[in-house]
Amino acid sequence: MQYVSTRGAAPKLGFEEAMLAGLARDGGLYVPETWPRMSEAEIAALAGLSYEEAAFRVMRPFIGDAFTDRELEGIIGRAYAGFRHAARVPLRQTGPNDWLLELFHGPTLAFKDVAMQLIGQLFEASLARSGRRITIVGATSGDTGSAAIEAFRGRAGVEVFILFPDGRVSEVQRRQMTTPAEANVHALAIAGDFDDAQARLKDLFNDHAFRDGVGLAGVNSINWARVLAQTVYYFTAAVALGAPHRPVSFTVPTGNFGDVFAGYVARRMGLPIERLVIATNQNDILHRTLETGAHRRAGVRASISPSMDIEVSSNFERLLFELYDREGAAVAGLMGELAGGGFELSQGALGRLRAEFDSARASEEETRAAIAAAWAATGELVCPHTATGLHAARVRRGDPRVPMVVLATAHPAKFPDAVEAATGERPALPGWMADLMARPERVTRVANDVAAIKDVIGRATVGEGAR
Ligand SMILES: *Cc1c(COP(=O)(O)O)cnc(C)c1O
């Protein structure tokens, strides 16, 4: 399997190189050259398998000869061994034909662990072979950073730097990033919002001398392996609910468009997904794009679902590549316009977008109401991101006979203030994490300036090499 850049001007790479590269050298994102298909019989055969076995079958065709079957089995097994639920990603019924897919049983209590734990193992296997050293830099709206730190803390040959928007993540999120004591972990609080952090990250990758000098590697959802890992749970959930013999719908709380794009990939592979609903919070650029065809920035406003406070949804570029018949030059043109504020989709592209996705926005009030409604109806506390999904699933429900699965993206205890305000009930951290609030923190503040960030990374990695 070869990977091509969405901007059409970078070399094709195999799975391992695309994974280690993160961003392509033309500024684009890597996508598979073709979509592997699973037949109806192959999908049906996933029924009753463990999560790990299903993950192996879904991901195998994308990996080519980068890892042997045995290596891949070992990688997958180690990735999910630390999940605190035997099903890894259990389904929970919330209504007659309504389900929550609980993706938060990993070590940092958000769905980011599903992909990041796998990436940690994939990188380790690859680096052990090559003896290479790498510097991982990530930008986070809260959950990616802690998941990346958890996946790479203490690993040999890896330094991890995470840029998070100072003051804009929840206390639990911040502490998950600032309390690990391993010397290879560096939490950087940037003076800006998530889009600033992500833009500085792209600046680092686009400085090829710096990139090669420190061995920069990316683990944001620009990394194809993240998206791939997330494709698996669409299959396991749909098959548990009767696919491929009946279609299933999904609603996905969306920020950077990685998780919902993974659903699109599952559909391309042959999974019968009826509706794929994009749920946004008040930062609704994606919902507006579906409504109007204009993809235009309006400024990010902080919300009670901070992991979705994003306007520049990186993975939307992967979808644009599809909507524009895989014309890299067209995508590069649109991304240039986005830097100036936005762009208008062609009629053809908009038609295709609307054929693949539905969307809805949840205001702050609607998000709080959805948390309260879930509590009243089922006695479940849900996180505010999940609540935007519950709202969107209700307003875009469609055929009631088709199961609707809402992706539950984080544990409610990651966002206790919002949950308590909506229900009067304060969600508790799981016992195994209860001492988080007492651990000492370690953080470096940085300006929203690429030179300052390079300086911090340069000093830490030079110090590392000299040891
Ligand atoms: C990252 C995140 C999202 C958004 O996912 P994307 O893949 O960025 O669209 C939603 N909810 C939670 C809790 C998250 O951490």
C-alpha cells in the first residue's frame, strides 16, 4: 500500500514512512492511494471476534509489508492491554435503538487513546528496528496531548513536546500533561488558542532543516495511522448491531475531523453506514459548510466542550481531496484560500459532501440540556463533547429502525465542572487515577512564536544528545 499527499506534490511513501513523517513535505496529508474493500463476507466474519482480532483484519490491508502478521498482532495486543474494559470500546444502550460507543476506557479517559496507544507501539517497533531517534511534537486542544504523553512517556529514542493552549484546557486535561515525571516529556503552554498551536506545529514541519535536524515526527490526527486506528471501532460497533446485514448510523462529535473521517473510511471500505452525522459545538464551521457551501473562519469561542474548539480542521483536507477527485492542485488552492479566511466549495463538491454527511450544531445551552436529558433518562453522566453528539443525533435521527450510535469521546470526569453544572452531580475520576490532583506539575510557557518554540525544543534535544 502506497500513500499519496493531498496536495499532490510530495513523494509517495509506504505505510511506515508516511506514519513517521506525519505531514507531507508539500504541506499536505497522506492518504492511501486506493481504498481497500472488505467484502460482505469479510465484514460478517468480524462478528464475535475480540477487538484486537477485528483491528488486525481491518488494518492489515493498509499496512502492506511494513510489519509482518506476527509483529502487527503483537503491536495491537500491547496497544489495548492497558484499557480498563475487557471489550475495549463497549456499546451501551440508551434508547430503543440508540447507543453510546464508549471510547474512553483507555489510560487518559478519552478516545484519543485508541489511536495513540497503537501509535506508541507502532513507533516503538519501527524505531527499535532502525535505531533512529525522533522528536515528537504535537498540538492539542486537551486530549491528544495527554494521550500522546501517555503513549510515549519513558520510551527510548523519543522526546515528546506537547503544545497546549494556556488556560483553555480543563484542569484534569492539564494535569494529565504536566504531571508525568519522565524526562522525555515536555508540556508547553502556548499563549494562544488551539488553532495557533496547530499552526505553529505546521510551521515546525514546514521548516525542513529543523525537521530533519531533530528528527521531527507528528502524532496529531494529520498522522494517517491515527485515522486508521479509529476506523476499527466503526466496524466492531456496526457488526455488533447487525452489519453488514443491516445499515447503522453514527454521530460523531467533531473538531479536527479525524474521528468522523475514520467513519468515512469505513464506509469506503464497504461498511454499510447509513448516516454519518457531524456534530459541532458553537464553533460550527463544518456545520456551516454543509449548510451553505462556504468554508469560512469566524473566530473560535471557548466552549464547555473544549476539545472541539477548532476552526482549522486539519483532516477536512483529506475529505476535500476526495470531494475534488483527488486533484492535489485543487486542494492546495483551497488551503491557500483558507489561510486568507475561507473558500467556497464547487457545486459538485458540495453535492458530494452532502451525500456523505449530515450535520448539526449544539449551542452551549443545547449541550447542557443534552447532558441533563441523558442523566434524567438513563442515569448516565456524559461528557460535554458526547452531549453535542446526543443533541445532533436527536435532530438528525432519520429512520428510527436504523441503529444510531453516538461516539462517547471522553469520560465525564475529564470535564466535571460542565457536567456538575448541568446535572448537579459531580463525576468522579476512576479510582486508579484519583491522586491526579495531588501530583506535582511541570510546564514550560512559550510565546505564540515558532522561533521561541524551536528554541525550547532545540535546547532539550541537544541536552539529550549530549548525555
Ligand atoms: C479530540 C476530541 C474530539 C474531536 O475529535 P476530532 O477527531 O478532532 O474531530 C471530540 N471529543 C473529545 C473528547 C476529543 O478529545
